[in-house]
Amino acid sequence: MAYVITQRCCNDASCVSECPVDCIRPTPDQPDFATTEMLYIDPDTCIDCGACVDACPVEAIFSEDDLSASLARFRDINASYFERHPLESNFDPIKTPARPPKDLGTLRVAIVGAGPAACYAADELLRRCDVEVEMIDRLPTPWGLVRAGVAPDHPGTKTVSKLFESAFRRETLQYYLNVEVGTHISHEELLEHHHAVIYAVGASSDRKMGVPGEDLPGSHSATEFVAWYNGHPDYADRTFDLSGERAVIVGNGNVALDVARVLTVDPDDLAKTDIADHALDALRGSNIREVVVLGRRGPLQAAYTSPEFLALVHLKGVDVIVDEADLALDHASQELLDDPMVEPSLKLKYTLAEEYAGGRRDPANKRIVFRYLASPTAVHGTDKVESLEFVHNELFKDEGQLVARATDRTETLETGLVLRSIGYKGEAVADLPFDERRGVVPNEHGRVIAADGAPVNGVYVSGWIKRGPRGVIGSNRIDSEETVEQLIGDFTSGKLVAPQKDRAALKALIGERQQDLVDRDGWKAIDAAEKTAGKAAGRPRVKLTTREDLLKAARG
């Protein structure tokens, strides 16, 4: 019997170092770790010890004998990875990172942001040295996209927050929630109170389609829609027109699949999750019967991961539709698919698309329709969205890459709701250099770099603002470890300037400027209030979705 990694894998790699026989791949030091959809366990080497299960922060690992029907296929998915990558172990004993000498005293670090990248950085600092960490976020709640981005029907993914809660119990980490850098405290003041500042602020903006009519009412970013149904206080008052029978999502990454599921699954199933009440009420009154998901390239190049694509087959009352004509491959794609060394995950994407093309068609069911090789050209309507026009693409090779280009064939879909899901984009951080084209703060391994190429002393970045909006929640762990390694190295070598003011002075300064500060006790009160309301309703929690309600709960 072996253990199996399944759909909700977060790529955190905590399991890798815990495996006594080194049978989990890829490892963080391997080139394909950065692009892998998930991690895999070699069934022929696994000794059934369960160490990886205990280490997994999102409960993604199961004994093969305990796999549910919806996860059974992952037994073969894990095994097929090792057919392509036979296990060769060059396992070395894990080296304990060096700790700074005790005579350097306590390292003080401010972390701006409270999402996964910020939390992994804080966790690494707490493990590595004698440190005091202040975590600062403009929202009254922590966890970032774990709370406001993960789909409500993926509760297992959200369990990573339990890891952070456990690590942050000590007073060495303090919360400064509902505090905005640039409003309540400046970048310079943070440096006055700390040796270093790590910015882990994510990528809060989104990319535009750049087509006429994009700003009509009824055309939104998927980012807004996700934040709305997850109860983000900045988006709780948004409204979305769900009166039509069709919605169109432009883009086919995992976020697009999340949105398609939320729009089509039975609201009674969503009522068992932590979805925001206002979203649940709206979805109960929704008329949407079909969601069309447009991708600009072919089924082999789709942006979604194969585990998320596979999960759609288990949706009750929802048919997944792929037109067989869309499965015709260009010569280069066919060559790739026929290559015996092709990555199993890529082949699985195409196999699943074939299965959906020949799958169920029940007129009573709702539908998620995948259209490939399609790019929007215009959103039409007088006072609101009435239709979306798109062009059919073809693929051609450009410097070794398959690129989509428009043909002369166009098509129009009637719809009252268009959601663009074509990528997040970082926004400039006050007083820091910024790369507008890439949407990141320029850096080398996490050290912020000025225009002249020199490091900005004491200033670091982690997460999407560091590397761009790619990877999943667990990808931030390795990323944050890299940043913290640079920071601790600079501290040990004496490069960081000692803070002029202490922790008490910081607390007094922020308390004076932001009387609605939410600290650890305030967050605990919010958390308890939501869970208590959830228990009464048979749900994980009932989210408070306005700042007023959140602050009221924080005050007890």
C-alpha cells in the first residue's frame, strides 16, 4: 500500500523533507519544481509510514486504500509521473540553516501583508532566529488569498491557515491589522523601528482584455467576482447581473474554473461552505444555465491544471462540454502529444478533454462549455453587456514557442455577464522601485534593487510582488525561504541598520494614528464570532463582510 497526493496539493513541499525514503517529486531543488502542477509519490518506493500525511498543511495526501471515488484516479496520476521520471535518489541529510550569532541580539522585522507569502516568511524567521515580527495588513483579517481567493468549495486548501495559526501563537509575532502603510505609517517609519521590512503585498490588480466595450456594465474582472463571493470587505457591495442564462469567462486558468463552478453548482451545496451570505442569496436567484470558458490557445496549452480540470467531472447536475472539433491539433501540438517523453500532466489534459467531448449531455443539467483557440475582440451592448464577439485563432511556432494568431473567422455569444480571468498584476508600492512591465518590485533573490542596480538596504520582497503572479499557495514557501535567507545573511554580516525605536514605540505610534487597530485578540474575536455563527448554521464559518461588522466583532 502506498500514499497518494491528490487534487488539493499546494506545492508547499513540507512533505518532501519528511519522507524517510525520499520518494516525493519534484523536489524544490529540481528545475521542474517551479512549473509542476502538483507533487507526486512513487508507489514502488513508498513505505506507508504516513510521515508525509502529518506534514501536509492542506490534507492532500491519502492512503491509496482510502481514496474516494472522486480521487481514485490520482493513484494512476502519481504512478505515471514516475514512468516519465524514474526515481533516482541523491538524498542528502537535511542541513539545518545557520542561525545568527546570539551576540547580535534580537532581529526586528516588519512584514507588510498577511497572505501566504507573508506568513511563510514570518514562519521561516521564527524558526531561524531570535526575532520580533510585526505583521501589517490593511484588512482587519489575515491570510490574504487563503481567505479571500480560495474557492469556498475547496475547504481543504484553506487548512494551510491552521499551520500559520499554530506558528504565530507566541508574542514574538504581533498583528497590526486594519493598518495601511502609507496612511497610518510610512515606509521610512517602518525602517526606523526595524532592521528590515519585507513587502509581501501580492498582485492586487488584474489585466485588461483591451477590447471595445470592456467597461460596459456587466463586464467585470474575475478578481472582483472571487473577492465578492468570498466576502472581501472591499467588494461586498458589488452586484453582478445573473439574470441571463449564459455567462462568459475569458481565460481558462484555475480561477476561471473556480468561477465556473460557483456559477453552476447547486446553491444548497455552497450553503455548506463559508461563501459570503450576500453571494449565496444572489446565486439562489441566478438564471445562469451555461458558462462558456474561452481560452486563446488549444487544449494542450490550457492554463488550468489537470487536477482542477479532472475535478469538474464530479460536479452534480453539471455537464462539462468540449466540442470534438476543438480537439483537432495543429502539427506542432500533435508532435508534442505523440512524444513518448511528454509530461504526463500535459497528456492528461488532452485525455480529459477527449472524455468530456464524449461525455454526458443531459438537457436538465447546467453546462460548463470549454472553447479553445478563441480571443475576445469586442463586448457589445447599449447600456450594458448584451454579447461578446470573439475571433478564432490558429497556432504557429515563433522562436520555438506556440503562439496564437487571429484568423478571419469570428463568432458572437449572447450574454449579460462577461468575466475576464486573464491574470493578476502587481501594483507599485510607495517609496519602492517598480517594474511596470512585469508588475513586480525589482529584486535579486528577494533583495530589492534600486534603479542603479544596488540593493536597497533593509528592504525585501516575497510572493507575487517579487516573482509575478504565478504558482499556487505553497509555492510561496520556497520563495519566502529564499528571501529570508538573504535577510538573515545581511543581518549576520552587519549590513542592516539597527532600529532607532523599539516595539513599544511602534505600538504607541500606530495606536495613536489608527484607533481601529485590530491586534491578535481582535482577530481571535472575529474568528470566534464567525465560527460560532457557522456552527449554528452547519457551516465552517459565516463570514463578516463589512469593515463595520468586522471591527465590531474585534471589539468583542
